[in-house]
Amino acid sequence: MTLVGAMSFIYLNVIRRLLSPALWYTIRYTRYLFARPPKVWRTFKNYDKTNFLNEIKKLPYRADPLYGAIDYTVYDLDFFFWHALSKGRDCDDFAYAWYSWAKNKRYPAKMLVVMEGNDITTSHVITIFRDSQGWNCANLWSVGSGYRTANDSLKYLMNFEFKNPNGKTFRYNNIRVSTFMA
């Protein structure tokens, strides 16, 4: 494991796993103390893949502070689907929503952190899951379906251009799975 790989593993699996829930619940009970988002998750979690994707597509991307260095994953999915949410709907939040939906359907699922080679500035969080059509790769507002293996499903990411926090546009050509988040 390279130094970058070790550092990202420590950050994602130790520091972030402790810090992210603490930040979310601090924000939840300060900024959104009296907020009552609609209770939609209990309905959305039972949707089929197409209808769930349609709900996901309605949501704008909302970056976390400092390009995600201060991250708070929205663990209450009613808040995730709440249109008034001003921060905290970035790639890991979309991945968490897809992961939670897939687990509710009892599909094998994993949240993955991927990057282009060893470039940590290209880190991105996705969810892969297997349904009756094969392996799927859920990337924000889209899903690639029907892949034979979990690794094959990652090739779906090669169809998109991404932008890192520095504004550099890139494509995944040498996808590296940095770590499993769930």
C-alpha cells in the first residue's frame, strides 16, 4: 500500500467514520433544530430502481464545506431528500442513499471510494449493487446496469467527466478502489 493509499484509508476508515456522524448530528440539532422535512424515505425506499432514480434526479448537488474536507454525511434520509438542505448532499450522500435503498431491497451492495490511479484529488464515492439485471454502478444521478461482475460495473464511470476540487476536469481511465466505506 502506498503512502497516499494508507493516508486515505486512515482518513476514510478511522477519522471520517468518527467525525462525520458527530458533525451531522451537531448540524442537525443546531442549524436544523426545528426543521421538519417531509417523511418521504419510508415511501422512496420501496420504489423500484427507475422510480428511485427519478427521485434522485430531482436533487441538486450540495458540496460539503472546504471541498469535503469537513464532511457530514446526511444519515437521516428524509433530510437528504429535503429540497431546503443547503449543504451536505455530495457524492458520499448520494452513495449512502443508493446504498440504503439497495440494502432495503436486500441486494448485495457496497459503497466504494474510487480514484484515478493514486491521485487522491480525484476521489469519488459510489455504490455498487447486484439486482436481477446484474451488477449496477450508482453514480450520483445515474445508474449503469447489467454488468457481469462488480469490477465490470466500475467501467461505467469511464463514461463521465469529473471535476476535482481544484477545478481540474478528468476522466477515470485507471480506476483504483481506494477503500470500502460500507
